[in-house]
Amino acid sequence: MKILVYGINYSPELTGIGKYTGEMVEWMTRQGHDVRVITAPPYYPAWQVGENYSAWRWRKETGAATVWRCPLYVPKQPSTVKRLMHLGTFALSSLFPLLSQRRWKPDRIIGVVPTLFCTPGMRLLAKLSGAKTLLHIQDYEVDAMLGLGMAGGKRGAVAKLAAAFERSGLLGVDNVSTISRSMINKATEKGVPPERTIFFPNWSEVARFRDVPGADVAALRQRLALPTDKQIVLYSGNIGEKQGLENLIEVADRARSQPWLFLIVGQGGGKARLEALVAQRGLANVQFMPLQPYEDLPALLALADCHLVIQRRGAADAVLPSKLTNILAVGGNAVITAETHTELGQLCLTTPGIAVCVEPESVNALEQGIASALQMPVDNTRAREYAERMLEKESVLSQFIENIRG
């Protein structure tokens, strides 16, 4: 098939949506599909355009897939208005290379959300070329925005306008796919007929995370200068606003006498504020590190005694954290902040022992959850078995291709 993938995040971004979109395209090309990608220069999670890339120029890359990089505005400190400008500039600049694909005549156009601003262009190209369209929801942008109290609340004029635009996009494509069952249900609540939805979960390269050599773990621990007499409580990934990591700093303040080292690995708009909080309180049990190379990820996850999957209340059902897939695959013990009715909450309820689920935005609950996770067996076989059964990369992508082929 001729497949056009259209989304703002792509390789070589190491975390989040860009990682999964890049792996999907790589897999599709290996299967013999003719794939083209329209995307932005890498900028996430540091909110800074990567070295050797430009935020202000178009760029064409050739390889297994042909990739067009389109200009966009990248704010150093994202806010509601700046984020809208960020998404809007990409939607505008990408329209030109997008519509030029009319002559190529793709069979399928896969739009990855964020950003919804790109759906009108995608639908226009489909009409011009006869392609079938699929909107893949990695993140319900509108729900996440409203859940975090942005745009003046759910009843404001901006919220109503955003919801109407979202509904138009969802109902204007041939199929909608998303990464969790609760997000599928949310699509149907927004008006998408159930027969037009596709379950397409994020995956894990389970084999990479199974039986990580102890020598690799020890070498990484030594390279990062992590003490051997401390239990590592790891948060790895984007350091943004929807995580609510201020509570983690509060827990670290309370846990000065515990043999715990809080290791925060990643980048994002909220990192400077957290570093200032740690410095203000003089916390020696919190360390910050940049994102580690992808080849070191199995060892990084394996060395942690406790993993943190933290989100604010209201964000947990709109976004299923991609980091959880690899945590489960490595057999890690995770503390998840989620309400019981959310996808993450239901995962913990229906699969006892897979992780510790605690109330969001509660310092007491987070502290107790960490203590509980550190009491669990070092190798969480329940988590590993779930990953092998439900999240294996080859089976997830093979099923997805069969679904969109039909």
C-alpha cells in the first residue's frame, strides 16, 4: 500500500508519540509498503529543535521512507496560547507538502493526533486523491486541555468551539483508532460509530526488555554515578504540566531519612521549576538527568526499584502514558496515579499485582504507593506476562495493517 503518515512528532524523538510513529513507519517499510511522512523537526520533550535541524525551513529526507520536515513555532515555555500557535504553525506550513501528495495518490492517510488542526488538510487531500483516511488518537487534545482547567473551563466559548472542531474532525474521516479501550469508548461518546473505530495500542519491543543483562545494569549505574546503597525511585519521560511532579518533590522532602534516591530523567517545560524547588529545599535525595540514549533504556528501567507514572487528575483518562509499556515489559514495579474509572485504574483493578494504583494529586497516597511498590518482588512477573501477551510490537502492528487494509 501507499501510506502517508501525517503528524507533528516523529523520529528521532526518543519518547512519546514521535517514538511510536517512527517505529510504525520503520516497520511498515520493512513489510514492503511505500511510506511517506509529513512531520516537523524533532523538538520533544526538550521543546527545543534538535541539532542540525531548523524550525524555519522545509527539509526533505530520503531513505526507507521519504520524510518532509515542516517549519513550526516551538515555545521554550509552553502555555495554552503558545501551544495553540505551535500546533497552528505546523498545520499551516505542512499544508503545502501535504497537498503536493495528490499526484502520488496515497491509498491510506494516517493522521496522528496531536494535532487536530491538521485534519482539514488531510480530508482535503483525501478528496483530491481518493485516499481513505484514519485519525489515530494518541492524545485527546481537547479533553486534556479542559481537564487541566485551560480554555476557561468546559462551558466557556473557547471550549465549545474546540469541542465542535474536534467532533468535525472525528466524524469527517473514514476510521478513528486510538490506544486504549476507554479512549475507544470516548470516541463513540463523541459520535464516532463503533464499527469505524480501531483499537491500536502502543506497544513494547518485549524482547529488548526481557532478561536485561546484569552487567549492562551495573555498567549504567556506575556511569550515572548512582549509589548502590539506595533504592532508585525513577521518573523517566516528559517533565510537563500534566504530570503534577511537584508532589514528588514534596514526597522527597518527607523521605530525607529513607534510603531512597529520586531520579528524574527527561526534559520538558516544567523541569526548571522542579530544579528550583529542589534547590530551594536543599534536597540531596533528588537527582536530575537528561534523557538517556535509547539503547540504554532497558538497563535504565531495569535498575529502578520503583517506577513512577504520574499524572494530574483529569488527564489520566485522556492520555495513556506510553512509558508504561516498557516498564511492564522489563518487569518493573510501578506506582500509577489514576482514578479507578480511568483506563489505568481499570488496568490495575482487572490485573491485580501489575502495579500500585493511587489517588492522583495526593502527596500521602504517592508516598504510601512508593513504599508499597518497594515492598513488591524485584521482578514483577505479572507485569511482564501482561506485556508479552498484550503489547508485543509485531502482533500489534500486524493487526493494525490488517485492519486498515480492510
